[in-house]
Amino acid sequence: MIPLIKSTFFHEKDTKEELCKFIKSAKKLSMDKVTFDFEEAFSKYQGRKYSVFYNSGSSANLALIQALINMKRLKQGDNIGFSALTWATNLMPLLQLGLNPIPIDVSLTNLNVTSEELKKVLLKNKIKCLFITNLLGFCGDIDKISKICKDKGIIFIEDNCESLGSVCNGKKLGNFGLASTFSFFVGHHISTIEGGMVCTDDKELYDDLIMVRAHGWTRNVSKDKKESLMKKYTVDNFHDIYTFYVVSYNFRPTEINSFLGLHQLIYLDKMNGIRQSNFKLFSEHVAKNPDFCQLDVSHMDFVCNFAYPLISKNAKMLDHYKKKFQGNCEIRPIVGGSMLEQPFFKEYLESKNIAFDCPNSKKIHENGFYFPNNPELTEDEKNLLIGLLKK
């Protein structure tokens, strides 16, 4: 049985040995200097000015939306467009924070929101913000999406938790909008066991993201931000350390998570290269089987896919291939599937007496699954997977 994830970390034995040495020698394990070093290193890798590390990718999503509300760039009741095919904690913060989520259907050829699908939604809905998911290492015509948002004054943010390292038109995914979120959960491109990041070039947003991470206080924010808040609320130096300026959470990571992030960044390009090579190999064989809907990511420069999606033409074919794969390798539904099919969102829509139609997302939800594409697949395992892809 080929698992989706073989190891907690790439080069696991060495990583665990280095982690043990770090824990024994570290003077502090709560968030401190190693976290700031990891944020700086990740910003350099991603090509963004600022990064803020959180205890999970889901927390990163919630923190980003909360920060935008705290800054009054969003407010309760605003319409927020989101990818209908996504993970639950891309959508849940919108509900939790009193925003109106507007699902946008995806393309069957790349599993992501395209400019055409966005335009369809904009004909019927005025949206304040677009929060798309770059699913499974892929994207739609994200450059066109970014331009539409810029022209219409729509805040554009990316959930890039599944696409770390993917490139479109010379730009890394996660760099097309105001900000982007990342996940370092086990099985994603790098693992800190649990962990997530928000990246942005916006200094004001960066300071607010830091405050949202830890209690709304001004520790770790820039000097000018700290002084402006103290002056605005007439707070002295003594009371500032326990003054909570904005609605916030405790989403702090530990130095352990940050150490792991720094260590795994060393291997990221190597792992991503293997994933892309595997993706191309599997795609060659999927193209020979007419039972599957065909992906088209020819608009992308680099595809860092971490699980390969298969969408069968109908339910009968899905059942056939599920039985064929099960027992040989681990398979799962494609991410969280269509959010319109999930109980929590169905109940929300019923309570509001709202109906949406996202047929492509529903088809993927009902007729799709994904199988492993991890950097530790052996040649024998890849050959087994190729055999399973045959008609």
C-alpha cells in the first residue's frame, strides 16, 4: 500500500537528530528568534517583503481575514468571493467573522477559479474581496484574475497552502494578490508538523498580522506602529505591554516548529523538482486514458503538485478506478471537495435562503479522487501507479 505521506519530514532521520540537538541546546522554546529567522528566510524564498508564522495554515487564513477587518478594509456583511472547490478553513473564517461568502466555480481543466468564472459571478454580485485557493499546485489564469481585481478595486488574496513553489508567467503563486497564506502541515510541501504563514508586501497589514497572532498587543510590531497606537489611545510604556489594541487570537508557533521550517527549506527545491517530475510522468499516462477528464496546466511554468487528481467521466468509471486503486495505494477525495456539498455550508445557505450553482466543482466532488505524489516514491511505486492509470 503506497501512502499519501511516507514521512513526517524529508530526510526524516537526519531531521529528527538535528531537532533533538536543538531542543537540548535551546534556551527558549516558545516563539522567539528562530521564528523570526524562519519568517525572514521564507520571505526571501517566496520573494515577499514580510512573512508572519502561525501555528497552522487554517489559523493563517483566519488571521488574515481578521486583520483586514481590524484595518477596516473589510467589514461584516461584505461579499467575499471564494473558490467553491477548496478546504473548509478557507471558507469557515468568512462565516465566523460575519462576511457573506460567494462561491465561484472552478475549471475542470485546472481545478481552479478562472477569469471567466469570476466574470460570471461579478455580473450578479458585487464583491469586496476575492479569496481564491490555488489547488494542488495548479492555478487558473491568475494574472487576468489579478488584473480584474485591480481594475475593480477588489482585494485579492490567495490561499497558497497547496501550491508552494508553483510558478505562472514567471511569478510564484502566492505573489499575485495583496497577501497569501501557506500551510506546513505534514504532507504539504514542507512540514513543521503544524504551521502556517501569511506573506505580504503591505507594511500596515504586516503589523496588524503580528498583533492578530498574539493577543492584539504591540510586542514585535514596528516602532512607528507601536508609538502611533500608544499615542492614539493614550497608553504609557508600563501599561502598553498588557494593552490589547485589536481583536486577536493566540496563534503563536513554537521555536520547534520554526526550527523545522528552516531545516526543511533546505530541501524544498529538491522536493518540488521531484514532485514536478512525477506530475509530468503521471500526466503522460493519464492522457492515454479517455476515462479521465484531462488537466491542462500548459499556462504554468512550474507545477509543484503534491497529490495527483483524477476526475472520472461518470460515477460508474469512478467506482471502477476506486476499486482498482484501493488496496494498492491510499486515495482521498479531492481536497475538501465542493463546499456547496458540505453540511456546514448547506445549513448556512438554507438559513439564508440562498442558492448557488457550481456544476464543475460538484462534478469534481462526485467523480474525483487523488493519489500520492510525494518526493519519496520509489521507481517500483511509480510503475505501480502508472499501471493503475491504464484503461
